[in-house]
Amino acid sequence: MSGRLIALAFGIFVLIAAALVSTQVSPVTAGKLLFEGSLGSPERISQTLVLVTPLLIAGIAVFVALQAGLFNIGAEGQLLLGAMCGVVVAQKVPGFFGWVLGAIVGMAAGAAWAYPAVWIKVWRGGHEVISTIMLNNIALLLCGALVRGPLKGTQSESATTDPLPAGSMVPNLLQSGDLRINLALVVGLVLLFGVARFLLRSVGGFELRATGANPTAAAFAGVETKRVMVRAMLVSGALAGLAGAFQALAYEGRFYPDFSPGYGFDALGVALLAGSSPYGLLPAALVFGILSSGSALLTIEGVPKGIVGILLGLLIAFFAAVRYREVRSGG
């Protein structure tokens, strides 16, 4: 590690320590509280895994788009549509086929919501960041209107769908006391290794990465860059929709307007923290999940919740600097 990166790491540590000391909580105490709040008991481990699941799958979604040179800021909207559509289907089709079909429809909804952005990008030259941000707002308003209107449940006065029957939810693979591991998390892990293998060991993955690195050079080499971008964005949207569908069908059991605390936006941080390796998505999702889950105890001790956001931002900045140095040095 170069002297500049060491200095940057030291500076980040000093900033974090100073922020914590200003709240009269030492860094050692803060670390202990984070551990206890996220991994200190089987129940808290289970709650952390609930947060890790959508972060991992949505992080994969954003990562795929990034590899093709696309910033899918619209993962949040795609996730919301996927969750809502998945719940609606699971309510109509009971049992095993209900959540399976709900997950598939959730993926289709996410892909459909991503298509306008990539169409504008490829055939009209518009930037996908602007279009996906606008689509996020539309998705939020659309879901809110539907849940307050035709999709509103008959069993509640608030804006929410009716709860799903137990048989229509994604099952737990392991349930021992307070420790629960849901099938959704296992599917996320399988997706991670499948996407990694595709990106690193297939012709399609090479074309996708080549398009992201230099679309002009890739086009001269015979890669159909427009088709690659469209395919990458559709896959990204589908995975984001799947993240939402699984979160609703495995953990929430219903859909409501505030369903997501920002999983789609945090997924961008997960993808950036992972750097250039798809395998880095798992530890990145774990970091986000642990910090989010453990922040409750920090808040009780008087540490503002924004401190966790500052910590995540500094971590992303550091790893971005590491990645920038690798690119400049040809690594």
C-alpha cells in the first residue's frame, strides 16, 4: 500500500474517532455496540441477515450494470415494483407456486421498469442516471397510489396490502430457536457465484466488461455494444425486482409504501465497495447489513444514526481510491 493510501486510511480513522468522541462514545465502545447489535445473539444475526439479503441481490443488480458502464440508480424503483407485483401474485396463487411465480413476476416488473432508461440511453443518447432517478420517483408515487387504492388490504386502515398466508411465503431453510436462514439468502449466494462465473469466464461476460471499459474499442472489436447495454440493464432491473420480491415474500409478508428504507440506493454503495470483483459483493453487503443492524444500539447510547452513514461513505471513498490507484497503475 502506498504512502498516500496509508495517509488516507489514517485520516479516515481519525475522522471516525473524532466523530464518535464528539458524541462521548469511544471507538472501542462503538465497535462493541455494533457487534452486539448485529451479531451478538442468534436473533440479531437473523435480523442482520434479513438486511443482507436485499442488499446482496440488489448489489449484484447494480454491479452488473456498472460492468457495462451503466449507473443503475433506479434499483430502488425496480425493487419497489418487484415487491408490489410479487405480493399481488402470491395473494392470487397460494402455496409454493405463489411465491415462485411472485418472484418471477417481480423480476419481470423490475426489468420492464429498467427498459425505458436503457432505451433512452442507447437510442436517444440520454444519460441513464437522470432517467432512472425520474423512474424512481414515478415508481414510488405509483406504488403508493395503488396501495392506498385498489391494492389496499381489507384488514387494515393503513396503506398496506393484506398479509400473505404462511404457505405463500418463501420458506426458511434453517430455523433453530431464534436463528433463521431463509431460502432467499441462499438464492442470493447462488446468484452471486453464477454472475461471477458469467462475468469472469464467459464470452458474454467478457463482452459486457469490454463494453463498460471502452465501448468504442469494443465496437471496433466486433462487440454489439448496444445489445450488450440493453441486456445488462434488463438483467440489472430483473435482479433488483427479485430483491424486492424476495424481501416482501420472505420477510415482510405484505407490501406498503415505506417497504424499503433505501435498499436500492444502498445497493449502489455495496457495488462500489465491492470494487472490480463480484466476489467482493458479499463482504460489502455484510458490512452494510452489520452497520445498519447494529446502529440501533449506537442510537440508544446517544450516537446519531448519521454517524453510520458517514462511516459507510468514508469506507466507499477509501476503496474507491484504492481502485483508482489500481486502474492508474494498470492493475
